[in-house]
Amino acid sequence: MSVESEAETAGDAGEALLPGTLPESLRAELVAFRRDLHMHPELGNQEFRTTAAIKERLERAGLAPRVLAVGTGLVCDIGNWDDGLPALALRADIDALPIPDAKTECPYRSTVPDRAHACGHDVHTTVVLGAGLVLADLHRRGLLPRPVRLIFQPAEEVLPGGAADSIECGVLEGVGRIVAVHCDPRVDAGKIGIREGAITSACDRLEIALDGPGGHTARPHLTTDLVTAVARVVTDVPALVGRRVDTRAGLAVTWGRIESGHAPNVIPQHAELSGTVRCLDLEAWRQAPDIVVAAIDEVANLHRAKSEINYVRGVPPVVNDPEITELLRDAMIARRGADSVEGTQQSLGGEDFSWYLEHVPGAMARLGVRTPGERTVRDLHQGDFDVDEHAIKVGVELFTAAALIDL
């Protein structure tokens, strides 16, 4: 997609208020860097080329990035860490998705079959890299008021998410606040969407096996009618779960796979089904495993089916801290004016940035990537996903401004 956009040519209100404006030469380099990542997507915990590219560029800037103990991803510290001030962490996720790139005319489309940066992680990575380069220059000039840590996290798309592994590697040691952005194709480039409190939902995975003595469909009363049992689990469990928590918590079970049987006149002995559990509320998410498992067992027992349940914990909701949300708002307004910030709704998508917020306060903003005036409806996790690359400049300057504002 063209780097030039209406947001690019409209001027950047407020840039004179703070140092750290992205130089044009670096902006062009970052666009090229993002396109290179886009052409070479790597799945979670396999991001070796991506990690090496980030490391090389940071080292070339005189920084000392450290690859995480898990083998991919890295952290890099900027500023004076000896004065005891808690650091501001900037987090990016670096992995891609296992889907084909459908952008047939794009010169930087994926070169890896069935792999694509269809969620914008290449943009997130480039934004944090660019912010790090700008902040490193400011530090050399004595203009950085607090230490900053860059976190390039692997495996965001892999439940329960690479954030947990990164935290175990010590990326939050010395960190007092953490911020991130996520591409949003519903928000124009040049703007961000922000929200206090929950901005994403919890997401867990559910895998169930049901077993029972099969038999002839002529005599279901002599068997465990397993297909009927599965059907009742599919329909009754979501209804039961919905009546056992406050409906405002938005706890929902949704199925994605059912497999059972091989012949029309044979009641099978085994069935499998899987799906997701999503929840808008953090406290209800903490109770969700007990509630969902109990509902499944009740329905299965009613139909004399033996159940084996694998409830895979995914991620809690991202709950934005009000003070850090205000920091992002102030930073964006300082750069681009009040019109550059808009409210946003809580989504039902999951994001493992939430694991960091279990340890330190932080906030995630939605980074606008839609070219102003574009009518094509794009969405995340689709093969034709792309961005207006003006968003890279906006994201870099959002983060640099956030690092320069004294809380």
C-alpha cells in the first residue's frame, strides 16, 4: 500500500512541542524494514530471521540487545538504569500467522507459503524498533528523562502466548510501566483508539472427548447415544454457562470443530469437539474453567457419556490502567492534536499483552492503519490484510512522546 496518505500530507500538528520527531531518512528505512519482515514471516517460536534482523539494527545503533533464553525475541535497554527510576517498556510481538498471503499484486507480499503477517505484527515490531532508535539518539543528547526497555516478544499467536515465557526470562525486571499498540484497520492512519479498562477479551481453548458403548442405530436405548450427547453438549453447555455468571461478563462458549462417526447406521463410541471460551470480564474469566467444566460434565452425565476435558488457559483480558491510558492520550495529543485520538470499544479478540499487566500497570492503544477515505473493509487475520505505512511514523512518535512525558 502507498506510503503516502492524506494523513501524511496533512501535516503533523504538535511536532514542535516535543523532541523525537522521526527523521525522514529513518522513516524510509523503517518502511523498508517492515516490508522485509512482511516478505519473510515466521511463526511463533520460529522467529530466528526476524530476531537476527532486529538485533543487527539495534547493534548498528550502538545498543546492546539480548536474545531471550527461549531462543527468539529480544530485549534492549536504553538510558540510565543506575538512578533507580522504573523503566517504561515498549512491547512488540514479532510472529506471523499460518495463513497464505492473498495480496497478489503487492511487491512485498509474503515469500513463504502459507505464512503471512496478517495481524500487523511486522508494523508493531517496526514501530518499537524505530522508537528505540530515536530514543537512543535522544539519550546520547541527554534528553531522555527515564530508562526505556524495548521488548520484542515471540509467539503472541500461540496460546497461552509468548508473553508468559518472556516474563519468565525477566523482561519486566526494573520496569514500572508498559505500553503497546495493535494495528486496527477500522481506525484511520494518523490516529489512535484508546480505552480505559478492558480493551480486549479473555480467550481460552476447549478440547473435549466423549466416549461410550456404541451400537446399532436401531437400538439407541441399549447404547450411549453419543451423537445426541455431543449435540446436547454443543447446544446446552453455552446456555448453562450463560446462566451461571452475570451476563454483563460476556462469558461465551463457541464451538469450532465436531468429529464423530463413520456410518449412518452405527452409533459411534468416540466423539471430539473443540472451541473457545471468551470473556469480557477479568474476574469472571478466573472462574470460567470451573463453570465450563461443570456444565460439560452435567450434560455428558445426563446422556451417560464419559467426558475427558482439556481446558487450555489462554489469556486474560487486556485491562488498560487509567493513568497509563492518559499517558498515551497526552502523548498523541502533544504530537498530533486532539483530533488524533478517538475512543474505541472492547473487542472479543485475545491478546497476550494482558500477561504483562498482571505484573505492572500498562495500556495498549489501537494504531490506525486505514488510509483515510478508503472504503475497502479489511480485517485482521485475513490474507489480504495490509496497512497504510504512515502508521509507522505515527506509532514511533507516539512511543517517543510517551517516553518523554514525565508522569
